[in-house]
Amino acid sequence: MRLLRQMPAGALGRVMRFTQHYASPLGGVTLESDGAALTGLWFDGQRGCGPVPDAVEAPLPVFDETRRWLDAYFRGEAPDFLPPLHLVATPFQSAVWQMLLRIPYGATVTYGALASALAAHTGRRVSARAVGGAVGRNPISLLIPCHRVVGARGALTGYAGGVERKARLLALERRRET
């Protein structure tokens, strides 16, 4: 099942952007939408992310759905739905993000394991570093669970929201290795 709608590069630059703020137990979260779907979600202060200068704060059904997802998640539940997502992605990024969506709640997987799985699927060599680059460009953290990707031997590395927050998210999910 395809859960992500890939949009052409530059597509979001031509679309009105909307935001809302969410107060999570781990800090403030900014939600961003094109009016129809979620296009971004990041923790306040997350590196590489920030408020879109021309975005308008507005109530939208996609924000209501995202808040419902976040409320369930922070109660320690595994949400069984996703709000609609629109992402600008290369085919490689899209493939990696699809894989992230398949990591079960409470589980982790290494960058190397993702690279091996992607290589087996495509028939082309894929490096863990390339996977890490795609994971790091995920614009919708939490919902596309990049926090569930760990380094070799389970090392907590590479989370734009901060390694301490990654540890707290995994603890919330009662972390178990895959």
C-alpha cells in the first residue's frame, strides 16, 4: 500500500502553507500543511527545520487528524491511522520513508538493515550512509518514524530532534529490537 504521495520538486513552493502548534510532553511541535495534507511536522528547535515565513496559522481537518494521532501516540498507544501526507521527495527518499512506515511501533531497525533491505528490493547496492541521509531529510518526524532507526548494535544516533528526545520516544514505545 502506498501511504505517501510524492510531489514534484518545487511543488510546495507554489502552494499556500498553513501551520498549527502542538504542545507535546517532549516539547512544542509545529505542524505544516498545504491545506489538504500534512507536509511537515517537527519539534521546536529541531535542526534543519523551522517555521515557514509565509505560513498562515489556521484550523484545518488535517491538523485535527494529526492532533488525534499525536494524542494517541503520547498516551503510549500505537495509532492505527495516518492523516494524509504530501511529501516532496526523490524516488530514493520516498523508498526509504516507505520503509520507515513499516517499522512497527516499539521496534527499531539499523541503518545497515534498511540499506540491505532496500538493496535486496532494488537489486542495487545501497549504503547505510545514503539511507541515513534520506532518513535525516524526513520532513514529518514521529508519523514517519525516523526515531526508530538506530546505529550499529542499537546505538542511538542521528535524530534531528536530539538524541535525548529519541531515547524518550523509544522508551515511550517500550523499545524492542528487530
